[in-house]
Amino acid sequence: MLVETRSEAAARVQEILTKYGCNIRTRLGLHTLEAPECSNCGLILLELSGSQDECIRLENELLALDNVRVQKMVF
């Protein structure tokens, strides 16, 4: 997912990720360092496990947030 305004969305994103923590096998957060501060935009990669229904609920809650874009890969 791309969090376009971390300063505004980070708390809510974290709340959702915590709620679905048992479905998150791997989480990797990336952001660009723009001197002298961090970028306000961040990328979070998730590897999910568990039921398809739970994963879809997580996706839908993230999609409902302003300034958060979600894309997925299914293998």
C-alpha cells in the first residue's frame, strides 16, 4: 500500500494493521529520506496469511482511508 500522507494517515493505518496482526506474516515499510526530514509518503508491503475473507476485510478497511492506495499481488 502507498500511504500518501503519513503524518495524517499513520495512526489509523497502524490501528488497522494491529487489528489484523494475526493475518500479517511479513510487513516491510519503506520511505524516502528527503533532507533534512523523512518523506511524508511511505510504502508498506504486506504478506498476508489466514482466510481470504479476513484478508479482504483488511484490504477494504485500508481502501476506505483517504490518501491510502492499495494494490495486491496474488500468487
